[in-house]
Amino acid sequence: MMQKMYDWVDERLNITPMWRDLADHEVPEHVNPAHHFSAFVYCFGGLTFFITVIQILSGMFLTMYYVPDIINAYESVKYLQNEVAFGSIVRAMHHWGASLVIVMMFLHTLRVFFTGAYKKPRELNWVVGVLIFFVMLGLGFTGYLLPWDNTAYFATKVGLQIADSVPFIGPYAKMLLTGGEIVGAQTLTRFFAIHVFFLPAGLFALLAAHFVMIRSQGISGPL
Amino acid sequence: MAKQDKDATFVGDSRVSAKRIPNISPSYSDFPGKTEPFWPNFLLKEWMVAAVCLVGFLILTVSHPSPLTDKANPNDTSFLPLPDWYFLFLYQLLKYPWAAGDWVVIGIIGIPGIAFGALMLAPWLDTGKERRPSKRPVATGLMLTALVAIFYLTWTANDQANHLKHKSGGEGGGGTPPAAAAPAPADSSFKADAVWKAQASCMGCHGGNMEGGMGPNLQKIGSELDATQIADIIKNGKGQMPPGLIKDDAEIQKLAEYLASLK
């Protein structure tokens, strides 16, 4: 039955080559922890992606309850945390996952750096990876404000003050992010939009580029 | 469009070739060592690693609910502002006098700009063929130095924040700060002396009438600290407060004596 359905689709769209390309790329021995335990350092990239997927899924569920305005934001998070079934777990996954994704990405960056995997011909993938790092930091910064509690508010205030003191572009960047003179209603909606639409869009594009490049170049050889 | 083989046949009027490719995995015996296919062999192992991590992660989420402090209150002067932990090292950098005040450009653009710029351009800065860390000592050394610096700065920032929280009796990270955090509630009728009004660098954090802001309320500071202690704090800083905001010793003495007289 499944085979018949597959053949039916395959006849019309020729999906086998795509599927074989995905399934058959070879995993060399030196990156396989089953053969060399020390190769676990090669897992960090995959784990970063895994936690990113957790972040995307838990974030999607959080937006079902979250209300991005200064009157209701805090109340909606509190409701989610205390009243909604498993709400505190979903929120905790998103909260701790945000830290964990930074940690994993940091370890992945170090692995790539110390194995010299960024060298020719993989320069472009390294640059894309560093850009992903910056996007993740941006996601962390904008997401931190959303619960609209004191921790969030003052952290953002400090962050924006620091942005403000950057020469020339600082005041403009701060104005763009706050949307006014103070950290207030405009700031919250802007951070929400950036956190939920702008940065994820950038992240998906960069991740796609990252993976396409890995697939076309293959993983770097043993040291 | 690519040139089509004249004999090629297609499915209907589409561009999909009528020729089928068998859906079977090729032999991996030609590959060096113990190379294996991604699907399903390696993905299964990868998933096992991920599952172990997922279990650990879920235990963390269940045992440590994410914190939620009181609703944002811009007027809460006792709250210790602190960025998320992975920004602490950048934040701590700005506390050093050589990277703050007049030199803030160094702390904000100079050092982070060079560090992250070098990270981004690493493939063009380290162009040698050698990949082993021990064979490229400059790259390895610089990265290790950066790591030590990041760990040190994060640790120091956290340490100072904990110290400050402990001192004030409150906890900036969560919960309601106890009354001890705000020893003197702001007195709106309090008017600061000209000695205070002359110090723009103090008013920025402690307020035009010492009612507090980023820094604590100082309207009754004399009941807690004497002039020598106050002068020491002005000179050397304390917690969030950067040292050396006032350079002139006589001025520090004048200000410290005035503050100590407030009871």
C-alpha cells in the first residue's frame, strides 16, 4: 500500500533522486561517535539544530497564549505559567532552550574552529555560521523582553542604553528598536515582531544556506 | 533549460523523466573506513544522542520552572538591572574605566568589534593549509585567550551581581525585593544641595534630588556610611557604580562630607 502510494507520487514527480540524495550521503568514520567516542564533538551542530527545532515548536505554542501589549503581556505569561496545562513546561522549555541553544552553538563554533574546518573551501559556510550566531543572540535579546517582568524590562533598558552609546548609528538603532523615547508599548510590539517574524525568517534562510553548503561540500576530513 | 536527450521519454507532457531510478542504497564498501549511510544508520545514532539530551533537558524544565518576577515597573529603583547571562561579558567590559566614560568606544565597538570581526574573517586571517590546533599556534592562542577573557568577565559580572544582591538583601533575579533593598523611600520634598547639583555624573544614576534611579537613594545615606566610606565608594566604585567618576580629590572630600551629613 505504502509502496504503491510512493510509486504513484514517484511516477509523477520523480522524488527518488531527491530522497536518495538525502538518505545516502555518507557519514565518514571520523565523525561517528559509535566508532571513536571523541567524535561526540561533532554532535554539537546537530544538537544545536535539535534545540532550535524545540525552540520553534515551543515558541509556536507560546504565541497561542501570549499577548504582546504592555497591559496584558505579563498577565498572559503568568496565566500560561500558572493556569494552562503544561504551560509552565512549555515556557520552561523555551526559556532554558534559549540558553542551551547558545551553549550548543558556542561548542559547535569551537569544534569547527579547533578542527580548522573553516578553511578553504568552507569559508562561506563559516561566515553563514557566524551570522547565525548573531541572529541567535538577537533572538535571545528580543525574546528576553517579552514576559514584561522587571528582569526583562531592566535588562532591555541596559541593553538599549549600551546600543545608544555606539557612535553614530547607536541613537538610530536604539530609536528603531524602542520606537520612541522610552522602553514602552511600542518597544514591546517591536521586539515581538522582530522575535517572531523578522529574525526567524533570517534564521531559516541562513540555516538553509548552512545545510545546503554542508551537503554539497561534505563534512571536513579527518585531522 | 538543459539540452534534452532526443530519445528521452517523459511522463505525459511534463518534464519528469519516464525512466525510474531504483530506490535502493548503494554499497558503502567502496568508502574508506567504516563510513555509513546517513539514513537510517547514522540518523538512528544521532537520534539516540538527541533523546538522551532531550531527557536531560525535560528534567531541567520540570525541576526548574522559568522565573517570572513582578510586572515591569519602570519606577522600581531597587531592581538590579542585569542583561541575560550570555551578554554579561560584554556588559562587564563596559564597567572598566579604560572601556567606559570617555573610552566607551573601546568597550563598545573597539574590543567586541575586533573580536567578532576576527571571528567572522577567520578563514581569511588563518589561510594556512594546516588544520591541527597545535600546528597553528596563533589562531589557537588567540581563541584560548578570548575564551579565558569571556569566562573571566562573565564570572566577574555574575560575582559582582550576586554580591550586590546579597548586600541589598534583595534579589534582582527574582521575587519581590524585601524592604531592606530600599532603606530610604524617596522623599519628593527633599531638595539636594548645590554640592550635589554640580555633579552631573552622580545625578545620572542617583537622581537630581538623590531619590535614586539606576543607583540607590542617597537622601539619608549619612545614617549608614561615614564620610571616609562614602569617599572610598566614589573613588573606587561599588557594584554597578564605576570607579573614578570624579577625579579631583578635594571635590570628592567635599561631596562625601555633604552626603555623610544627611541623616
